[in-house]
Amino acid sequence: MSALIIGGGGREHAIGWKLRQSRQSPELYFAPGNAGTAQIGTNIDRQSVRELTDFAKSKRIELTVVGPEAWLAAGIVDAFQAEKLPIFGPDKRCAQLESNKVFAKGFMKAYGVRTAPFESFADADTAKAYSDGKRFPMVIKASGLAAGKGVIIAQNPSEAKQAIDEIMTEKRFGEAGAEVVIEEFLEGDEISVLSIFNGAEIIPLRAAKDYKKIGAGETGPNTGGMGAIAPNPHFTPAVERAFETDVLQPTLKGLLSEGLLFSGIVFFGLMCTKKGIYLLEYNLRLGDPETQTLLPLLDADLLQIIRDATAGEHFTLSWKDRCACTVVLASGGYPESYPTGMEITGLDQVENTVFVAGAKAAGERLIASGGRVLNVTALGKDAAEAREKAYADVKKIRFKGSYYRSDIGG
């Protein structure tokens, strides 16, 4: 069979890597892909929803998996479904649970999903006035899609006003900042629970921990993710039960009640506090770099799982009795401005799995072409062994100005 994977990062390389292990031996296409995906399939240059739809029709693609959230918000699932092309992901209406935080928080409130108290604003001056006299720290979020970077934690009124100006007036995140959500700051441990929705039930994967900040100790600006571990040690049986009661089941009730039905991912971004579990946000696609961490642990045929989900059928998941650690190697300067074009060496010495995120081939050389360049994932009998193996390989890889956090899994 044939499958199309939309996206060009480490997540899409990992998806293809896992799909390729299926006993159904799929022929893989990636749009646009990268130097890593080119080793396991065919990269194609298609720039629009229409071009991708035409390609899928011409090649009789039997399954399409959407990686980046922007394609979902653009309605690629709607276009494929109109042509009766099988695709894994939510349509444009359902994708609002990720693409529009005002919509998502309203959904949470309506169906009793436990989340931080919040207010939303479409006017910068009104938002600033609201921030006066409130408790700090305070979380200020761009309502739209901002590549995982549209969240600012303000420590005082001055920082809050500055954040609102950056988001709403200066348009730091473009039109994603047309509205903002201001919510209570929650302190605790973050947990990522990716799950698969088949239109009737939500089946969770293992819980992971994502490291979002650029600096060690969770300091500096947000990034798309600098590493991850799985399973998450904070997702205890008690926390899992609370998640099921306070977050998953109310979410499922809301999806079914609102007719928000699709086959795809429901990603729960959670905060585990002293007062219990809270939902920070929904994502409607596989996380990055959680995907690179979880899929090597999955002891099942991902292709068949996705095909079952798209058919609305029940499926089961099984897991290796191992722990995983992923470390991201980035270009110096990321997530702000960063150089590209640096040659990458040392990959021939690596013993574990490397997923390419932002790199392209130049003849026989591999050249950095993005902010997050490579993801190194290692498995171990426990978290300490997985971490040790991952960092041993990270230290073998070289490119000018390379940067990585030293505390992933620590």
C-alpha cells in the first residue's frame, strides 16, 4: 500500500520510520520531507492543499497522515474527505481545539474539563486593564497557532503589558495574536498524554514529558521542544485516574455532544499540581518531540492502528518494557534567529536512533537547514540508562554552533 506523510520535521521522520516497520510494507511519500525521510521514502514538492490532494488522487494514496497543525487549520482534511481520500486528522472545525485557544477554553468550560481559570480578549487595552491587580505570575497566550512559542509567563504587571503588546500590537506571532487568553499560572509538573480518537473512543498512548524551554532548568523562551522522556514518572496511577475522570471523559463527552468527530490525535497537555491535574491545552496532532520518544516504545503496527482508527474500529496498544529519552540538537540562536548551512558530521559513530528535523542533503554531506536540526532517541531498561545512551550519541555529533540542553531526563 502507499502512504503520504505531510510535514518535514523530526516528527514526520519518526512517523515514517514506524510506518515502514509495518508488515504491510507501505510505499512512503513525504511532503516536503527532509534528508532523513529521503532515506525511507520519496520526498515530494507540493506547496498547497490542492496540490497535495491532486497528488494523493493521482497516486491512489491509501492513507495520509498530517504532521503539522497549520495544515489541519488550513482544512486539508476537509479537502481530502471531499475527494473520499483516507486521511488521519481532524477537519477544520475540529482543529479549532488547537488552532483557537479561545474556542478550546470555552469547550473545556462548557463540558467541565478541569483547566485554569481564564479570560479571553480581542482588545489589547482591555487585556491590559484586566491584568492590573491580578495575581502573578500570569500566563498570556496567543489564541492562534504560534509553533508552540505563543505562551508568555509574566512575573509582574509591567511584563504582562509588554507581553500583551508583543502579541496583540506588535504581532510577534502574526495573526495568531488577534486574541489572547489570560489565565491563572499553574505550578507543577507538565505531562503530555497523546491519544488516538476513532470517532467513538479516546485511547491514550504512554505519558511523556516534554522540555519546552531553550535553557537548562526550564529557563529562557519557549521552543518547539528541546527533548522528551517516556514514560513520564509523574504520571502515577493516581494521576492517571484523575486524568481519566477530570479531563479525558469530559473531553470525550464534549466531542460526541458537539459532533466534533474525526479519526486522529487528541493530545492532552497537562499540569500536575498540588491541587490535582489540570488541562493546559489540546493539540490535534502528534507532538514534537514526544512522537520521536514514544514511537520507538510502541510494540505494535502503527499503520494498522491508524487504519483501524480511520475505519472507526476499536484497537489496542502494546508497549516495550523500556524507557526512552530524546535530545534535540539545535542551531545556535534558536528559537530566535539562527544560522544554517553548517555541515553535520559524526553520525556514522552513533549507536542509537537519529531522526532528522532540519537538515538537507548536499551530495554526500548533511547540512543543517533549520532551528531544530536532529533528534537523538535512545531506549534503556530505565530512564537513567536511556538518558546516558542518548547523551553519549549526542556528544559524537558535530556542526558549528550546535546547541542542546544538558538536563533532558535529569
